[in-house]
Amino acid sequence: MNQQTFEDLLSRLVDNQLTKEEHAQLELHLLNAPDARAQYLEYMDMQNLLLLEMEKKDHILKDAPKVINIDNVVRMQRKRSVRIATLSAVAVLILTGIILGLLATDKNTPPLAFQTSAGTQYTLTHSSEADADTSAKTMHHGSRLQISQGVVEFTFESGVKAIILAPADLTLYNDKTVSLKEGNAWFQVPKGAEGFTVKTKQMDVVDLGTEFGVLSSPQYPDEVHVLRGKVQITSLTGHKEELEATAQQGFSIEHSGHIAETDFRSDLFLTELPKGLAYTHWSFDKVKDGAFTADGSMPELLSGSARPVSTDAHSMQTDGKVGKGVRFDAKPTNTLVSQWYNLPSDQAGSLCCWVKVDQTSLKEHGTGLVAWGVSKQSFDGWSGNIKLALSPEGTVSLLGFNSSFRSNIHVADGHWHHIAATYKANKGQPEVNLYLDGRKVSCDRAILASENTPSIHRTPQSNRIIQEVLFGSNIKNTNPIKGSLDEIYIFKGVIDETTIKQLANGLSYTPEKTK
């Protein structure tokens, strides 16, 4: 909210001319802007003093002495100080009431129910002991939902629909206001529910009858992308700008508070609840426009097509473990590159594939199977890359979290083997598991020397580390593989052993029905 609008609302508040919607808008602004609260106190104090003086006007005109008594001045100053303190206390009580009102649970208001995709993990807390049942998938005013992996769907009483992709941190203020501290969120607001508000640390997004998506991150600029209709965006830091965004526009909030236009991306968001964890799958059975197509439920799916650097994709197809696979001949021109930027390396994930190589095909330094990211530190201090690789001896390893997690199981025997890796940070420490042909295998962790480099810049529209996913090579397209790959899956979250065994048996991913 800009200063002119704020002053206009204050003036009309005093004149009792605010609509219900304007009153709610003013309350939210006061809740989030300390400077505005100070101006509110000063303004209301001035208005009350003017009213008091106007009530004494006639008496003053008739009886005011020609010489002002200094004792009366001191007495009036003391009274004015008492009035200021009283008005300030009242204003504080009003503001406290506003905050409590936003978070208070109305016993007559039905709870907000939500659904989750299979594999979703979350923590639900309530602001009141009366709502302490966290086993039920319901939120009350003041409830907080922290989603570590998976997808959640909400349908509000007003008809507003939301799809939230982990990692996410959501607080329900009331039926028309949610706080999104972190997350990838899509909202569809029907006619009659205008005014629905999403609050992040960097901005307020007020719906004006629309469909829109919000990206909120603790480390990166928050973004809003308007799919249909229009929204009002107000930055909460620095310049505190305000603008109205319309369909097919995207904006991010710079550190200065400036609302900067960015590339509009509707494909960044999920618009329906998937049955399981969001994933992308490359079967290598189909080639379209010179690239191997991808399927699945992950956002940006159309960007996932894997294209050879400079080789005809059809010529690389071979007999796979399931249908067709892809064959590499140790040439950098064979490396497959997708335009999909995939998962940040500091979030939970899983990676699975079939591989067929023999010992003579391995390089002196081993070879990469699937890799993404860059060999520098991300914002949390971990290396900004993930790589599934084979050592020169033919053993499987996962590189990430400034470490190499290596098994002692050899797979370079000329036969097809299924490899799976799951990874996440647990209480600040990496937790990595490796699986070979459906069985969990032990692995040793070796700490790697991390590069002392600045944090990686991320493009606003993707909000993630700049680097495509590569197949058949290391991150810098070095030491390309000589062998075959098939049925590559990348999941946004840790899959369970049942799913790993299902894939190792040559079956497709079929998650449980939505719960």
C-alpha cells in the first residue's frame, strides 16, 4: 500500500466512510508495517485533540483571557500528555485485537480441510489447545502447516482452491488470508471471493478475481505469476511499491523493494493434486523434434526433453531394459542435455535408473550417469550439485552435500542393473541411501573439498540453481559414459523401499491413490 492510499484510508476511517473491504485492507497494512502504526497513533491523537478543542470553541471565544496564564498552559500540557498516553494504549489494544482477530479461531467457522498426495510428509501445529488434534487433516485460524515433501490441496469455504508443492510453510490467518513463508503455490479464486490475500515476507498479493501462482523462498526473491485475471502486488521492504498485475505477467521482489517484471511462467506450478510425489520420467521410447520426451507430474515438464549435444537422437536408441533405452559411445556429442533445471541440491529427492556398462568402458576417473547443478556452494553451504556416478572400478556413488557416498558393489559386468539413491538433509546433516537391484546397500561417506565461492545466483523465473540436467556425463560434460541407460526417474522427495522395488522389477511408477 502506498503512502497516498494509506493516508486516504486513515482520513476516511475518521469520517466513518470505509467499506468492509477497505477496513480489512487497512488492518492488514497496520499489522505488517511498524511505520504505519506509528503514523496511525499520531494521526488519531491529532484528531482527538482537534475534537476536544472544537468542543470548547464557543467557551474559548467568549471567555478567553487576553493574558494567558502559564499555570493553565502547564495544566493543559499535562492533560494532553495523559490523553496521548491513553490514546496510545487504546491504539495498542486495537492493534492487538486486530492481530488476535486474524489468528483467533472462530468456533462457528468450519475448519479448512486439506488433501495430500501419497508420500507427503508434513507437520501441523495449532494456535489453540482446543484445536490440538493434529492427526486430522484440518486447519483452523492460526494453524501452521510445514510440508517437507509432497503436495497438498486446499479448498476454502469461499471456493478458493490452492495446490502447494513442498518444501512449504503455510499459516492460515483467516478464510481470506494465508501466510506463505516458503513454498510453490497455485491459487484459483472464483467470482465472489475477490480480496483473497497471500502474504509472504517480501510482498502481499491481493486477488482481484484471478488465477495466480506464488514462489516464496527464504533465500531468493519472491515471485508472482498471473495466469488469468489480475492481482494487486505490494512489496513490504525498501521502496514498498505497489502495482496491479494482469494475465500472463510475472514479477519478482528485489532487495530494494522494487517490483521487477520477469518472464511469465505458467509451467512453474501444479494445478491439480498428483497421486504421488512430483516426478519426471525419461523412458527413451519416444523422440520428438530431435529430443527424448519426458513425462510425469513435475512442474516445467515440457522443459524436460533430453536432447543430444550434436547427435541424432534416433541413432542413440537401443534395446533397453523396458522397451527402448539410450546408448552412449563415450563422446561428448552424445551427452543428453535437458532444459529442465530440476531440484535444488539442498532439497529432498530420489534418483533411479537402469544402467548397462562393462569394465573396459570406464574411464580412469569414472563417469557420470545423471548430474545437475554446479560445483560451487549453494546458500546453505552445501555443494550446489547432485551426481549419480560410477567409479573407475565400477562401483556406484552419489555425489552431493560436499561429499561422496560410495558403495562397494560393482555393476560394470555388461548386464542391466537398477540403481536408486535417496537423499535429504536431516537436522543439518545429509542422509543418503543407495539401492542396487531393489536392495539397500551400505555406503561410506567421504568429505570432499568444497570450493570457497560466493553463493550461486538463481534466475528469478525458475528460482533455482542455473544448470540443466545431463545424462551420460559429468556436470561439465567430461568423462562421458560408454554404455546404456534406461527408465530414469527423478522425484521431488524421498521414495520408499516398496516403490524402489517396484521400479527394480521393471514396473512403471504407480503411486497409491490420493489420500
